[in-house]
Amino acid sequence: MGRVVLKFGGTSVGTIEKIKKTADQAIREFKKGNQVVVVVSAMGKSTDRLVDMALEISDNPSKREMDMLLSTGEQVTISLLSMALHEQNYEAVSYTGWQAGITTEPIASNARILDIDTETIQDALTQGKIVIVAGFQGISADREITTLGRGGSDTTAVALAAALEADKCSICTDVVGVFTTDPRYIKNARKLNQVTYDEMLELANLGAGVLHPRAVEYAKNYRIPLEVRASHEDEAGTMIEEEMTMENTKVVRGIAFEDKITRVTIHWDKKENMRVSKVFTTLAEHNIDVDIIIQGITGLGHGNLSFTIKTKALLETLAVLEEHQETLQYAKLESEQNLAKVSIVGSGMVSNPGVAAHMFEALTDNDIAIKMISTSEIKVSTVVDEKKMIRAAQVLHDTFELED
């Protein structure tokens, strides 16, 4: 007997008909002799509707109360899915995140999972039940309901797979697998049969929305075979594992892009006044994520520091920096919005020098200005004007011949 975890996103459970099809998928796995755990998101756009209702009441609602509100969306799905299984004469039981034993940090709206007590789920599986768990949520040590951030149901599924020592975790979504880039915008994007954990982690962190980065982290750390496949089709998906077969011959494996990026620049009159470490310590204390970082010193002895953030965090970022201006000793703040990040990813880049130069040349030849650059062993990211984001992705997809 094996053990599998299936995760279905909001679009896959968006209607009663789709919930019934999701029940059929769970039954199919159960009939193979597997113990089955199903993790689900809120139905369709229900989370967005809950957010809209909150914003009708307050422009800045309490994060604690938002967690209380948003956690209800998944509870609707788990109960309906359990009912659908009962109607087909299969024993099933639904659990909220806290009933499933998921303990998180005491951070509203973006908590991390700290531990999972699997006793309740293990008992239900032993009794031959299909277990349905609400994704995206848990409970802190002080008994506060928490949520894991958008896309957190992926994290719930992989964390459960790790805790339960599952044989496989399948992320069932509205695409048939992981593509070389987003096929909604790049028409010649191609489905990949395999990617490594590291490649998928980079793609997820760089804006590829098919998987949540934390989910990939869990899978990599616990060596959970992770599959991305279509929700209600039998087509083979993309396997995410440690090792690749010899079919991987491309230096660049994928293109990721993300809009709504803002560059913040801090200026100091004297380089001796620069408090770079304190800048990032201060931002971290307010849970503000910073991405690409560039530090500069001018010939006149002035200093500057530029970094990118998500545009939605701009007002909070500026407020935090202005509050600590005396400590940070800077002279001026600037910000530039309407930017995007476009990245190439591939484990083959480690042993192939010149890939970055090829990327920069292609963008420059197509009149796409590069504003910032960040690199690692298996990725190169560039910041460009938002209006040129899709064009940049298409140029790079063609340049590295990813359609083949």
C-alpha cells in the first residue's frame, strides 16, 4: 500500500461539478490501493471576494482578522468534497488546518509551518478513510488561526507529504505541467517532462506561478517526488526530482517573469554614513522582502543603495525607512515603479560561461533596456520596463531555442 497526497487549487474546485470530478480523482488513487490525502484551496475566486468584502469595510484591515476571514474559504471546499465522496459510498473526513495538526509561526497572513502532528490523519488513514485537509492555514502556539500567504495550499500539501512520508505529492492544477515559460503569453512554450528541485525553486521564486516556492523547498529538503499535472486529465505531468535524465541538453531550461516590481534607491551624502546592514535589518524586522540589491559609490564620495521590492509593499517600505531616517543617516529616498523582472534559469549554466552575455546581447539588440542585474549559479535576472516584459520573455525564449 502506498501513500499519496493530492493538491487541488481553486480553479480545480471552483464549481460543484469540478468538486465531483476532484472526488473521482481521489477515488481513482484510492482504488490503486493507496492511502489518500487531498489538500484543497478555496473555491474559484472566493478568496478574492472575501478580500473585496474586507476592503469595503476598511482600507487597512487587521491582518489577524483577515486570517480569520480568509481561512473560511477552504473550509467550504473540504466539507463539500467530503460530501461528494460520501455520495459515492467512500468514507472520507475533512479537517481544517488546525484539526490536521498544522502548527505555524505566529505571523498573520504569511506564516511558515513549524510542525505537523499527524496522529489524527494517521488514525483516519488507518481506518480506510480518504482525508481532506484545508490548505493555506494552520494555528500558532498561542491558538491564533494563521494563513500561509497566497499559494500556501501547495506548501500545505508538500509539508503533509513530508510529515506523512508519502510516496508522492501531486499538485493538480489547470495546466498539464511545468512549461519553459508561461504558455498564456508565450505561444511556443513547451511542457517539460522533468525539472530539478533547484531549477523549479528558482522558477517559482522568480515569478512562475505554477508552484509556491515554499512547497518546492519542502520537496527538496525532504526529497519528496513532486508532480505537477492537470487536475482532471490522465496526461502525464512534470516530475520535479533531484536528478535529471540524459534528455536534458538545454543550458537554459526556463524563462520566468514577474510584473509590479519597484526599485527603491537610498542616497547618502557621504559614503561613511552608509548603514547598509541596518537598512536590511530594519526591513527584515517588518517582514519586508527585498530582492535584487546594488550598492554604489560615486567619485564625489556619495553613496547609494538600490533594491527591488514588490510594488504592493512600497508604501510600507517607504514608511519604515522614513521612520528610521535618523538611524540610517541617509539624505534622500527615491523609487521607480512600473518595472518587471525577467529571468533565465537552467542548471547547465554552471558549466557554460557566456550565457549571461548572450542574454544581455539579445535584450539590447531588441531595444530592451536593462536596469538591474542579479545572478546565481543557475539563473540570471534582469529588471526591465514593465511594458517590455512579455517582449523580453519572448526574445529570450527564442534566443535560447526553448521551443525545441
